[in-house]
Amino acid sequence: MSEHLETGVALLAAAEAVTVDQLMEVRHLIEVPAAGAAAFRHNDTHIEELHAALFDPSGSLGSETYAVNHEFHRVLLRAADNPLLDLVTVPVFRVLGSRFSRDTAPEDFWTCVDDDHRAILAAVEQRDSMTAMALMRRHLDHLGDVYKQMDLLKRPG
């Protein structure tokens, strides 16, 4: 089912019938409340997996960094303890991942992502759902801003 959704979202995005704002709105609608739910519902394994999905932004960045970054969001969705969250969000992740080359992100992008992930993780560990949601909202706002900049850069003329 997730692959079918991904195909539909990808076709809309390729035809530019879906904007960055619309893709990010879906993420906001799902990931912000999911971060709050994860603060209440996580277990020790989720916390270990979230720690494992952190990275050092001062090191070399490449496909492994992108995969770990993506995994942080997937673990957070799993920690919310609702398998449908991952099912409906993964297609959006994949479309955004294929639409933008992370190599064209601004210089401080990965440092900001790392800082955001660490703050979200701390709020989840403390079972502070309101802070986890606020931090996820801010994080997704930042991602959306960067994706929009990258989208403008790739357009001709």
C-alpha cells in the first residue's frame, strides 16, 4: 500500500501538481503530533534507535548521513506506536528525498538538523510531549524553507 501511495505522490510531484508546501504540510500534520505521542509511548529500544540515528555534522556527509537522518524520523514515527503513521509518511519522505539533492543544501543545514534532532530526542526522553511537538514543528519549518530554496534553484530561468 505504501508503494502505491508513493507512486501517486511521486507522479503528482513530478508534474509539479504538488508543491513543497503541500508535501511539508503532510509532514506537519503527521510528524508534529507523532512526536508528542512518541514522548508518551516510546520504549527503551526506541530511545536507543533514536540515539543511533544521530550523526556528527562535522564529519563527511553522504548517502549514509542521509539514511541515518531519514531513520531518525522513521524511528520517531514507530515510537508513536501507530503503524499507519509510517505507512502514510514514507511515500512523502521518498518523494522529497528524490526531488532534492541534499548536496545542494546550505552550508549550515546539517548542523541545524543535528541540533534539532538532539533537542527533539531530549524532549522525547523526558516524556515532554508539548516540547517535542514544538521542536518538531520548528524542525519541519526549517526543512520546508530549505526545500523551497532548493526547489527554486533547480528551476530553469
